[in-house]
Amino acid sequence: MPIQLSENTTVNNIAIIDNILIEQLGIKEEEFNDHPAILIGSDNKTLNRMWSAKRTAVDNTSEYAKLKHVLPIPGLFHAQMHTLEAITKAHWGVLPKEGKLSQASLRYSSGRLGRRYIAPGKVRYADSRTFIIDCVQSRIVAELLNHMNLHYYADNDEIQSRLNGYRKPV
């Protein structure tokens, strides 16, 4: 059953929770006296509104109305977005004053891989996710090549030959 309320206010967020728990699921208010946790996943604005509702509801009379059962958590997608943004900011690197840009920075990798939609504060989920995964996989390959004393320009035959040398005879 669709809920015809805007999520733009704290009052409406509470009304939406009431609609789902009380009206649609038919849970009685008395069942909330034992403080069961109801996880509410949401975006950042709704998350802030739910925490605000919890803070202002402490003086309400019924246990249900105190909203102790509501546990606001970031939605998975939003958590992933914030994680990607944090990784990008932490590992972006600074513009060099002199010399070359650190090859370990995401700024360097972004330029080398031609990823123009990647930058701190400009996170597009699909582009950023793919870029971070590509960078991690590239580092793994680079470390493996380094461990095998091969240069990044080694061809597949040279790499395969070296890997075969590590195999135990059967």
C-alpha cells in the first residue's frame, strides 16, 4: 500500500513509520514496551530527521511515542557512496609543487587511466566504484610483478614463464 506522504519533514517521517508499523503491519503499541529495535535505513536527510525525532520524543508518555524502538541507520547504497568518497579524499594526493605527482595517488591513476569523472567531492557511484576496484587490482598486479622482479612492461609470456617457475613439480 503506497504511503502518500512527503519525507521532507520530521513529522511526516514519524507518520510514515506509524503507517508501516501500526496500520500496515498491525503491531500493537504495547509490543514496543520491551524496546525492540526497528532498523530504519535511509539517506542522510531522513537519517538526520529520524535522529531529531528521537531526541525530541524523549518526553512523550507512551513507550511507542518515545521512539526508543527506532534505530536509524544509513542505507547500504548511501554507506557505499560515503565510503567511496572517503577513500577518494584520503588517497587522492596533492598537486606537486615540484617534480612528479606520486604514482601511489588516486589523482595520478585517474589521469593515467583517463578517468575524468573521478575527483574528491565529485563522486559518481558507478564511475568511482569501478575506478577504486581497478586501482586495487592494479596495485595487486604491480606488487606481484615487483615481487617476481619483473617490470610493468613485461609481456604475458614472460610473466607466465616466471609463474610456471614457481610451480612445484607433480
